[in-house]
Amino acid sequence: MAERGGSFVGRERELSLLGEEFARARAGLPRLVVVEGPAGMGKTTLIHRFLAGCGTGNVLFSDGDESETLLPYGTLTRLFGGEPPAPPAALGPLGEADPLAVGAALLEVVSERQQREPPLCLVVDDVHWADGPTLRALTFCLRRLRADRVLAVLLMREAAALPGPEGLLRLIGADGTRRLRLPGLGVPEVESLAAGAGGRGLSRRAAARLVAHTEGVPLHLRALLEEVPPEALDDVARPLPAPRSYALLVLAKVAGCAPPARELAGAVSVLGQACPLHLAARVAGVGEPLEALEEAVRAGVLVERSSARGPVAAFAHPLTRAAVYQDLGPARRAALHARAALVAESGQARLRHRVEAVAGPSPELAAELAELGRAQVRLGAFGSAAGQLKAAAELSADPAPLAAEAVEALLLDGRVEEAAALAAALPERAHPAVRGYALGHLAMVRGRVEEARAHLIAAWERAGPPESGLAARAAQQLAMLCLVRAEGRQAARWAERARSSPGYRSSVDYNRYTQLTGLAVSGAAEAALDLARDLPAPASASIAELDALLGRGLLRTVGDDLPGAMADLAGTVAACGERSVPFRMLATAMLGQAEYRAGRWDDASLHTETAASVADDADQRWLSPVCHGLAALVPAARGDWAAARAHVEAALAGNEAGAVAALAHACAAAAHLAAARGDHAGTVEALEPLLAVRVHDVVYEPGVVQWLDLLVEALVALGEPARAEAHLARAERLAAARGRRSALAAAARCRGVLHASRHENERAEAAYADGLEHAAAVGLPFEEARLRLARGRLLRRLGRRRQAQAELELALALFARLGAAPYAQRCERELGACGAPRPEPGAAPLLRLTPQERAVARLVATGMTNRQVARELVLSVKTIEYHLGNAYAKLGVSSRVGLTAKLMH
């Protein structure tokens, strides 16, 4: 495909497919198209031709810039013509904002723009050069388009070569994504191209030679058609120029310019694809830059652009810049970079030019870069820190320690694949502790528990100089690894060792969290609470205090102080924007867990789904099973089988040998799903792997992972009371010893079921009464509802139907409020067996809605606008309108007032 003199050739198939996707987007089905091809293949021309042909003016367009790959949100800024979507003011400047927050702001803009002239075409060119924060924000936005009239088009050289983010790679590889890989032009297209290029005729043989020689790349074809005369193209005895002919063409144009224009072009190539003219003039030493720019523009070397700050000198294509830059030679390039460092307008740009100006190791510059990187780590800017630390390693005489620090920063930033590549490049001669720490941290994040343990133990034992801090860092990772292995007391011990080791840094780890959680999951929660009583409010907490607040939030969850847990965890989630990706993910998941137990299921679903999504996007395999296991609980209890099953499968698939905590959450999630479906055999089967674990911490400690009650009820239903009794007796002893009312309530329900199966009716009633007392003391609506259902079932079978009906109606109301449809249906069956009339169709309106519709309806009923609901649920306004319309139809209402009245009924 090419355009010359207004002509356009080839690409009919690609234009047709783009037209189909445009029509689907206009119909309300958001679409993603990925256009791939090497440089010069015509990706940009194709999309411009398509946009011109479909006649839409509703386009957001940006492109990646090789010189701005390290500039946070540089690509996103161009998407909005210099006015990017502003994140919440509390997040500070855009360059320092969290990609998830910026992605949510971008989602709002996309929602608004698609209303103007649907569909909105969102186009990002040269994705391979886009900065990382932009890609993560874009991924966040694209993943949340549901019923939006949006056509997103991403143009890149090779999707397989993209380093990430993982979420974007999954979107690109998804079945619903349209992948268009542009092939080279064929002989007929080249003939048409030549005819359009000034009316030059071209024989079929010449066209075939060009296609074979250039692989049909339009950029090279145009260069050769412009450079080589037709007779030379047709003369098979004369070899065609190599593909470097484009560079030779550019350099010939440069050589035809006067020295000031040549110097200006060289300076621009050093400063980037484009730069302010006055900066290029200072680097080049050109006194009359406008005259030099004018000559370079006439020669076709540069193009002129305008900005609010004056003229901008730019290259029309990156290949042009590359040709000029490479022709400078190493000495000239270094001298120009040195000059550029003197005039650069930002500290980061000055540092980049200084790095390019040195010819070999520079301990002084390496130290400066390392200090900058460490300062950024302390601020939570892990992405920028990784870049500085990698550059420092390249300039250091001993690169391995700095490279290992860069690996850590990349892992904390959620860029696992980049960290893996850097870790693999660590030299074998590096200090064993350095290699061990980097490889151990990487292995842990990837869920390879035993491999991680071996590396980290080696790093601890051979930690080297105290000032390196490697001993403290290895001990801290071992503390977290012990939690993964469900070794609580060992986790607390390693956390203490880390804190007392030389070089301990409390700014980037989970020291207080691992200490407190280790004590909690091993039966010492009260002692742990004593260590975390006097903590400030999350908004004013230091990094170390926020770490402790996360640990205290989990302690309070385990200890049945759910209001206190939600206060700690919600505050931590709101205040942890400067913490690592794993920290934010863990805080969000733990908040969702507390909300689930407290019966705030819509909030729990939102937070656990978010945590699971981030775990997938950032490739956090060590925490993924936990996040997906927690995310399965609400959809399982609500009868959203497909969503629950997807989370359960993801949780089970992510398990690695030795990751006992992850196994516990995954098996528990599978058991909750089977129990909700009434599959008793499936419940037992799901829990069999846990029964084979000979570890107490996490697995059997009351209040940590809820699963023993499911096992006991299933065993009773399957006619195995003796086996049920053995498990229940152990659970009761531990729950009583710890004073865990939540565990005592569940145990009482199981005890009642077991008594009822033996026809010990009075003892069963007493057990249910005890369970209700415990559940009410803590505030456990789901547990209370299950107790009342079990009690009502018993009363009905004893012939006390009026009492049974009252109990079952209370249970039904609780299940309906939670949206627990499968359990509500069991109540209705029991009520029917009591002779009670079936509930009115409007008695539990929320049960007719999907979880997404239910969440939207609840928020709308509070008085929120669609835009406010979209911001709260991190979805587009169009998606909110879609779910709200479905809710109206299912509930038989036509307004927000009617919806509110229906839900309040």
C-alpha cells in the first residue's frame, strides 16, 4: 500500500476487514484490531486511508516515540493533543501517577467521546515505542470495555516482541482480537505504485525484481523507485541496491546541504525524532537555525512543525533519523550528546545524554544513576528506578549488584518478563549472593517455591559485605516465602532477622506484614495485635506503618473484628498508590476478603476481581491463586457458575509445589463452588489435596481459610458421619482455644447438621442456637442465613411448620440481600414443603439480575449518576448504560425512581 500523487494501491482485504470491525463497534460491540508489520510496511498509511474512507471524525490518535520510551505517559499525552486525561488530584503530576488511576481516567474520556459520533476510533501507532505507563493505562482501559462503541487499533512491528505488559499481550492474543499482519506488496501493486510515482512505467519483470528484493516493503519500494532509474530496475544484469539504499538516499540529501544544515540534522538526530529548533541550534552550534532548517526541509531531510514554544525540527520517518544518527560516527555522536547534556531541559534528559556521551565504564556516572534509581525506589517509582539502575549497571565496573537491584525494581513494578531477561543475563562470575537474591526473588514471584527457597537461602548464607543489604533483603524474601509455604512462625522469625540485619530497607518490602501475618496464621494473633495497636490513620502513615496496617487488617479479619479490618484495609488501599504492584494487589484482595465475610458482597466482588485482574496483568503467579480463589467466592454463592468456575480454574492452574497457602485458597474456592451447586462429592474431592497437607498454619488455623465446615457438611450428606465427626472435633477444639466466633459459628452449624443426621434433634437445635449467637456477635450475614436455613429445615422435618416458616423467611431475606440465588432457592423449596405460598416474583428482585447488573442497580439506587457509577466500578459509561437497561427490563421498571422503589420493596 502506498500513496503517491493521491493514489492508493493494494490492501483491499485489510480495508474490508477493518470496515467489518468498524460496523461491529458501531453496533455496540467494542473491538480491538492489531495491525503488525515491519518498519515501512505501510501500517500508518493503511489506517489513515481507512479512517478517511469510513468518514468518521471521532478519532483519538497517537504514536510511540523512540526518544520517549522512558518518558511516563508521553504517548498518552499526544493521544489528547497535549491534554491527557487528568488522574485524581491526590495522585500528583501525571508522570508520577499510577497507571491504573490514569487508565480509569482514560476510560472516562473514552466513554464521553464515544457519545459524540459513535463509534470512537482509538488508534495508537508504533506501540513498540510507547512508554510503559501509557501501555499499562491503555490496557486497563481496553480490558474494561463491555458494551462500548469503540474501535481500538494498535499498530506495531511485532506483537511477539513486545516486552509487556502481560495484560496487553493477553488482549492481543485473545480469540476476539482481530490480528492483521501486513504482507509485502505484490507485483500488480508495485506496478500501480510506480505508475502513481510520477507516471513512471515499470515492466512486470522489474516489478517482480523489486518485490523479491525488498519483500514488498512499501517504504523501500518508494525509495528505490525514487533513487533508481527504470532502466536499471529492468536490467537483470545490474544488481539492485541493498535495502540500505534508503539510508544512502538520506545521506545523499544530507551531503547536498550546506554545513549548517548538516550540523542541524545531526543535532536533531541526537536529541530525538523531533525537538525544539532552538535546542538543536545550540547543540549544533548553528547561528542562523531558521535558514539551516529551511535548507534541510527543502532537501527532504527534516520537516518543520510548530508548537507553542516556537518551531520544531523533526524527521519525517524514524529511518531517516537512524540514517543520520548512525552516519555521525561514534566520536561525533559522543561530542553531540555531551553538548546536549548541557542544554537538556530535564534532569532525566541530561542524564541520558551524559550516558550516551561516555565511551566505557564510568564509576562516577554509575554511582549517580544508582543513587537516582534508589531514590526513586524509596518514592515508589519502581519503573523509572529500574531504568536508572539498568543504565548504572552498564556503566559500572561491577554491573551485577546494580543489575540485581534493577531486577528487584522491575519485579516490584510488575514487569516480570523484563526482570527475567535481566536476571538471565547476570554473569556467572557474579557474587553468589547477588545472583541468588535476584534469581530467588524472580522464582518466588513466578510461584516456583522450592527453587526460590534454594536461591534465597544461598543468598542469605553468602550475603557478602553488610553494607550491601543483601542479607536483609534475602531474609525478607524468605519471610514472604514462608507465608507462601504456610510456615507462619518461620515467616515471623525471618522478618525479625531482616529487620535486624545491616542495610535493612523498610521502604520496599512487607516486613511488618510478614511478621504480623506469620504470627496470625500460626495461632498467635493476639500477640501480633499487641505489636500493632498504636498505628496512625492510613492517610498519614509512613511506608513502614502502611505495611503494618496491612498486617493488622488481616489480623482483624482473622480475629473477627470485621469493621476494624475493613477500616484498616480500605485506608491502606486508598493510601498505597506509592507502593509496589504486589503490595497494592495484596491489599485489595485482603479488603475483598473482609468484605465478603461481612456480607458486603458487591464491594468484595469489585475488589477481589480487581486483584485477580492485576495479578494476571502483572504475571504475579505467586499471589494469583489466592486472588482468584477469593474472587470465586461471591460468584459461586450467587450462582454465577461461569465466572466462579473461571476463577477456580485459574486458582488451581497457578499452584506450584510447596505453595501451601495458594493451594488452601484454590481448594477452598473449588469447594465453595461445589457446595453452592449442592455437589457433596465434588466438595470432598475439591478438598482432598488439603487433607493430604501435613501443615497446620494457614490450612487449619481458625479464621484464615474457611473450608472445614464445607467438608463436614458434605461428609454428613454422603453418609460418612464418623469421618465428619473427626474433622469437626478438631475444628471445634481449635476454634474454642482461639476464641474465634466465626469458626465457632460454622462449627455449630456443622454440629447441628451432624446431630440432625443422628436424629438428636434437641442437641441439633441447641447447636444452631449457639451458632446464631456467634454469627450475630461478629456480623456474619451469610453464616447466619445458612444457620437459619439448616434450623428451618430441621423444624419442618419435626412438623413445627410455623416455626420453620419463620426461620426460613429470615434466611431467605438474608440470602436475597446478598444475592445468594442458589441458597435462596433452597429456602424457597423448604418453604414450599412447609405449605407456605411461593414468594412473590418481586420479593427478591436482585436475584433476577446478574452480578454486574446487581452492582450497577445498587449504586444507581443510592442516587449516583451513570458517570459516578462508572468511576466507582471502573467501567465505561456505555457499559453502565447497558447493564442498567437490562436491569430495568428484568425488574419491569422504566426509571431510576422505579428502580429504587423496586429495590426498597
